[in-house]
Amino acid sequence: MQRKIRYAGATAAPNHRTIAEGASVGPRGIALMRRALVARGPYRLDRNRDREAVEHVLVAGFVTRDRADENTVFLTESGRAFLDRLARAH
């Protein structure tokens, strides 16, 4: 039996659920994104609750980390669109 070797440039399948599959960002993630929106640029993760929530929001693709400082995040266009849809839903 031959073993299947993955192509070196292939992307690995995610081992987590994405937002499209119903994964939740949660209320802390939404609050983090709102604070990043108000900051209008880089947002520094100063609170422990932000550090706990950032992983869920990163997986969803709503924020990106600054390469120079892992405690700084930027809200992405999809994050802005998510907050806009959320605001219009209520």
C-alpha cells in the first residue's frame, strides 16, 4: 500500500469550525470588534478578556494581527461588514 504524500504548497484543512459553518464569535468577540472599530486603526489588546476573545475573531477573519506586535489588531473589511449587518439586524 502506498502512502499519500501531501503537496508541499497545499493548505491544510482547518481543524476548527469557521463562521460560515456556524462557529460563534461570541459577545466578547463582538465587543472586541466594536472597540477596534471605534479605534479607527490599530487597536491594542490591553484587557485579558480581549486576549481571550481575539482567537475566535481571528479564526473568523474579522481582525488581523500586527506582525510587529502581537498585542495589536486591525479590524478587516469583513469585520466591518459583520458589525454593520449586526447593527442593521436590531
